[in-house]
Amino acid sequence: MDTTYYGHGTPAERWERAQLFYAARDYAAAARVLGGLVEEVPEQTGPRLLLARSYYHSAQLRRAEHELRLIVERDPVEHYARLMLGRTLQRQGRHDEARTHLRVAAAFAGDFGEG
């Protein structure tokens, strides 16, 4: 497969292209663009989070889990990554593991439940 198109341009151009693919629900194409971008700027959370979301929506759950765990490891209070990690684990049938991440995400979002 020719991946030249997916890696073409500046990081800003590739970020914009990935967002367009994601918005068009072409999650696999978004992931192709974002994979190279994340390798180039591994310290940035935005591209990695969108990569994880692209993997999640294209049913590449193990890959989504991997990216989300990297984000949470680096930034334990990143509540959206925790939420996505919980949902990813749920989709894999790993409900006990998911519960912990979903509770932490809810707490970080200020949702402490009632009573």
C-alpha cells in the first residue's frame, strides 16, 4: 500500500488532514495519518488521543488500549483518556478493569455520584 499521502506535509497539515478524516468517519485513514504524526511528536497528547479514538471507532481495540495507557501513564489526571480507556476495556469484555478507569474519570470530571 502506498502511504505517501498519509505522511505528506508538515505536522500541522497532517494534523488537519487527520481531523478531516476523523470528522468524515474514515477512522482507519485518520489512524494512518496519526500513526506517523504520533511517532514524530510522541510528547503531544492531542494527536495520540485522536489516534486512540480512531482505533476505538475502527474496532482496533488493543491498539486503542495501548495508546490510552500511554497517555494515562504520562498524565494520570487526563480524564477523557481514562474514560476512553474504560470504554475500550468494556468493549473487550474486561468490565472489572474498565470499572476502575470509569470511576476515576468520573471523579476527575467532578461526578461523585449521589449519596
